[in-house]
Amino acid sequence: MTIFKCKACDYESLIDAYLSRNYSEGRTYCGRLNFTGTLLKSYNTPVAEIRNGYIVITDRKYSNTTSKQLRILRSSISDMIELPYSLHPEQSIYDKLADLFAKYKRARSRKPLLEIELRDLIDYTYKQIDVIIQADELEFTMEEEFRELIFNIRLNLVDT
């Protein structure tokens, strides 16, 4: 495979090269957007990945530039299905739920707000699990682990 290099900060061309899978890596001239294999990065932060014919796009909010890049990516997808999912290796969904629940348990004045945030994250996680299971990306045992974790957190919310 070859390396794709843009002559300018041409996000459209780089994203087209990324989606074509004809290049092993590529980057814009300004270095704001790049890819290696199936992983697309904005400012060296993973924002999308191609997995088994699906494109997984981060669900996090970013700067105006990264948001623009993601809009271009979404508009360029034609033969892939987009799966919303967290691509942040620094924090898995398990860690996110555990951290938020720990904050909830310690909280006093912010407890009602954190409970809403925690319930929203739980609901969102359920939706993600269902989408991923439908795409055959998640083994049954892992699905059960997620559901058990969420169930335990919900039980603890009721108990506190």
C-alpha cells in the first residue's frame, strides 16, 4: 500500500482516500487530520475507525475543526453503516460508568444532576450495545457483562 499526502489542508481528499482503503496511511499537509490503516485521527486523537465494513465514529464533542472534519466524513459515507461508539482508549465505557457512579455516591448538592447524567449514560450504553450486537461486533459474554454492570449500578442508584 502507498501513503497519501495532501498538498493543503484538504479534508475531503484525505477522507476520500481513507474511505477508499487504497492507502495504508495519509495526512493533510497541515497535519490536523491523518489516518493509519483503519484508524482516522484528528489532531492525533482517534475519531473514527473502519471495522468489518462498518465505520465507527466517536460520540464525543470536539473543536470546530474536528467537528467540521467529522461532518465531511459523515457526508462521504455511502457504502458503510455508521455506528456511534466511544473510541477513546483512555476511558472505556466501564470506566466512564464507574467514575460517574463514584462521583454520584460522593456528591451532596449535585446528586440529582449526577443521577440524571448517570441514567442518560446507562440508557445510551444500552442503545450502543444493541447497535453493536446487531452489527455482530460484540460477543454474547461481553454483552452480558455490560448489562450486569449497568444493572448493578441501577440497583445502587435505587439503594442510595
